[in-house]
Amino acid sequence: MEEPDERIDITAAAEKLGRPVYAVYHLIRTGQLPSEKLRALGRDGRYVLKHMIRVQDLDAIDQRRRHEEHVAAIRAAATPLTETQIYWIRHALEFGGPPR
């Protein structure tokens, strides 16, 4: 189980989401995924600046994406409204209920 304030880098975030690295950068750039630049030890032993993402924020993005996919699947499977249904809905919205 991860700690409440655990942070991971972009590569680990991409693996966790199952998306490419550039998609994670896009989420950061558009403000959908907060990140923090921290000094970390690089592969060659020198310190570098890395985008670090809280696991909690990453889980929220993933949950939102799964919700949107679920809603899209429901909408794709829904049958279109008939003309009669459209008439009754329009009438209810315009006049506050069914005709008497």
C-alpha cells in the first residue's frame, strides 16, 4: 500500500495509467494533472529536475477517465428517441408537464 503523499516520476506514472509518456506530459501541460519539479538523482549520478506526481492525483485522473469511458459506452449503446418521446419531453419542458 502506498503512502498518502507518495510521488512517482513521469515514466512510472505512464506505466501506471497504461498510456504513453507524452500523454502524461500533456495532462501536466493542460493543468489536468498537478506535478512538482523536484531535484532527484539521475541515472548518471548527477542531480536533475524531475516532474514528480502524487499517486493520489494519478488515481483520481484514472478514475475520471474510466468514468468517462463508461458514460461513453452507455451513450453509444442507447437507442435514439422516437418522435413521440421528443414531443412529450419538449412539451414537459415548455409547459411544465403533460397536457391536460
